[in-house]
Amino acid sequence: MGAEEERSQTFVERVLALLEERFPWLGSARDEPVGGAETVDEFTDLSKSLMEQREVVRHEDRDQRD
């Protein structure tokens, strides 16, 4: 494995992977009907998940410095 394959994902890469996983139609050339309320709920859940992950990383970084 190369150094690039071994490094951990950046925050942006995690966000893009989560978006692709939860909203496969975002990058799709297909015109699929999408429910507005369901999309808002998914984005809300995604936002909460990302904020929780960011806090975990912050705490880990803080613990490593102490």
C-alpha cells in the first residue's frame, strides 16, 4: 500500500463519502423524484453526525496534547 492509501480520510472526504452514501442521486445524471421532507431529515441527521464526529476528533487531539 502506498502512503496515500494508508492515510486517514480528511473531514471533507468523509463528508463527501457520507453525502454520496445517503444521497446517491446528488451526483447522478438521472432525474429521480426526491421528497423534500425526507431530504431535509437526511441533511439534519448528516449534520448532527458530522458535528459529533468533529467533537470526537477535537477531544482526541486535546487528549494527545495533554
